[in-house]
Amino acid sequence: MDVNLYEKDGRTRAEAVLRTDAGTELRHVGEARKNPRDRDVPEIGDELATCRALAGLAHDLLDATVGDVEENDPSPGEAHIRMD
């Protein structure tokens, strides 16, 4: 998994990319922007943009997992995924 950060004009963009051995690639972008009145602390924008990208990627990965389970479940309509 890679997270790439880009900063420009008070905005931070994080792109999280997950590549699996099976050839699957999932990608999600998170963004943050600095309020003009805020102090310049780049780490905050990096953290927030990264958090948003990873949270989105986690949701995308769960959706992909649900789809894979449904496609491979021998008893359609009864697939359940537990998150605990």
C-alpha cells in the first residue's frame, strides 16, 4: 500500500493505493485545506488528508469484499460479513 501526498495553494491531497498479489488495485483520495486564518502546520493537512483517504479506502475495500463473498457464496442471498 502506498500513500502519496501533494500540497498546493493551502490544500493537501492524499492518494491511498492498495495493490494485491491478485492484481486488484483500489485507490481513494482524501483532501484537506488550510483556513487562511490558521497557522501554517503542514502536518495537520497531511494527517487529515491521509485519514480521509484511508477511511475511504477502507470502505471501498469492504464493498469489494462483500461483492467477492456474494459472487463466491454457494448459498446466494445469505452472505454475511462480520466486522468484529
